[in-house]
Amino acid sequence: MLQFRRIAPAVLLTATILASTLTACTGPTSSGETATEFEPGTVVRVIDGDTLVIAFDGSDQTVRLLNVDTPETKHPDKPVECLGQEATEKLESLTPPGTQVALDFDVERTDRYDRVLAAVFVEDQTLVNAELARVGLGVPLLVEPNSKYYDDVQAAYNEATEAGVGLLDPMAECTLPAEATQAGEALTAATEAPMGETGTALASTAAGIAAALVTAKAVREALDAGKDTVRALALGGTRAAAMASDLDIRIADGERRLATVNTEITALEEAEAQARAEAEAARAAEAAEAEAARLAEAERIEAERVRADAVEIARIEAERVTAEAEARAEADRLAAEAAAAAEQERIRNLPPAPEPYVPPVEPYVAPPPPAAQDPYPGYTGPRCYAPGGKTYRPC
């Protein structure tokens, strides 16, 4: 078994690990420090950022790094977390297949998934558990009673915190610092944007603020709901609280601004609705006037048509009467001409006129009237005379 020297608090490989003989040593060292026995092994493969398969103690065994937690990449119920792939790649670069490593254990040898819990060292004296934390791809994890390497991981993570790398990098898009910064800046920009004077401009401003609020609130919820996730744990309580407070202030400002914009939108919509109603009323009045004018024009045209029809009828009747009169006149003329012709023909056919009467030379003496005869000879009774007294009848 390999022998390493544990120098509190950091664990360093002793010179014996570098010896090609790899002989195990136990007991006190020459300096009086307690020697720690380490299990030698060979890396078979890396599973994810904090789990790998190591051949030791006669078999290939799954090893979970002690006191460090990296973003998930293989969890059956979780998506790949922020920088999870980068953490896996970092572990692969530290412990590629075939790497000779040394393992140290804590109180509990395995976890509930039967993975071996261990600190893993490579021959350049690097504690792999702490190195992942130093570059911000793992966070300190304390699951009692296994605290043997927690301080080492925490010290390394403090360096990452000061450097702002890995899960603390505000430039890495998926980290909470980056998301909080971007969401806060976007919300502030949307809140401070001019509202505009048109409905379209106001709606655009409101939409921008609403979208920024949704993003900021999602990040804010992630700070609370994701307290058990690696990227949230990476912040630490103080920093997470500061980010949450900053987002709360920006969200409150954004909501006030959105309420103001919505009030302006409502007022503008009411004004536009009033204007539309007035315009509609004006259009209706114009339409009514136009319809009245159309009806009046139609009536005028109809009246003109009726008058024109009457005039035309009168003209036709006059022409008919004239034609009839002319026909009668022509007929009379023709009749007159025929009568004249007949008269001329009659005259031509008359017998010669008698000689003119020459009265006798002696004057004419009318003969005496004949004596009145008694129409009732022998009547001696009463008589009724006709006017003039010349005739009678028996009475």
C-alpha cells in the first residue's frame, strides 16, 4: 500500500509516491507527523464531473469524490446542468484513463448508491476534489460525518470565488451571476426606456418590460427554488441574498413602470376609442346626409321622368290629334273634291235649260175661290167652329 503524508489541512503526496518501487510505509515519519495509508489505483474512465471508475483493491469500482459536488450530466430526472460538461471534461483532463492515483477515505466508505467515497490524488500532489472547486466547476459539499477534505475543497473554492471563475463567472451565460446580471440589466434598460406617445410605442415598451420581468422573476425564483442545485450553491448564501435583493428592487421598479405604461395605454385606448366613436358617428351622419341627398336626387329624377313622360304623352297625343285632324281635313278635302267633281259631272249631265218664261202681256186675274161646301149636309144641330169660323163640326 502507498504511503502519503497528511499535512494539515492540505493533503500532499510525500516523496514516497514518487518512488518507482511504490512500497507501502506505515508508522510515524521522520518529522513526527502521522503517516496516512492511501489506496493505489488506476483510472478506468470518467463518468461525470465528480464520479469516475477506478481499478483498485482487485476490481473496477465507481468512486464518488468526497466533499465536492459538480453540476449534473447523467442524472435520470434532471437535464444537463450549467457547466456540467465542462466539469466532466476537467475531471477527464486531471484523470485520463490509465492515470495512477491514490485514494483516501473518510468515516463512511460508500454512499447510498454503493459508490466508494474517496479523495483522489494524482502523482503531482494535486487533490482532484479540491482542483475541481478551484476552477469553479465544483462546490464544497458536507455530508456528515464525512468532513475529512471539506476544508481543502472550501479553501480551493474560496480562490474560485475571488477569481470569479466557473459557476461564479458572470460572463458564462448559464451561471446564476450571468443570468442575474443580464436579467437585471435588461429589466433596468426596459424600465428606463422612453414610453413613446403612440399606442404602438407604448405597447412595445410594455411588452419589453413584461418580457424582462418574466426573465428576472425566473432568475429570482431560481435563486430560491434552486438552493439545492450546484449553480445556486456555488453562490453562497450571502452572495445569493445580495443578488436576490438587487433583483427584487429591479423587479419592483419594473412592475411600477409597467403599471404606469399600462395606465398610459388604457388612457390612450380610451381616447382612441372615443375618437373612433366620434369618427364613426361623423361617418354615420355623412352617410345619412348622403342617403338623404341620394333619395332627394332620386325623387327629383323621378319627378323629371314623370314630367318628361307627361310631356311626351302630351306630344304624342297632340301629334295624334293633329294627325287625325289632318286626316279628317284631307278626307274632307278629298270628299269636297269628289263632291265638286260629282257636281261638275252632274252639271255636265243636266238637260238643256228651258227657254226663259215670258209672262203674258195681260195681267193675271186669279179665279174666285170655290164656294164652301157644307160638310154635313142636312145637319141642323149645334156647331163647333174651328178658329177663323170657316169650318165646323157637330157639337
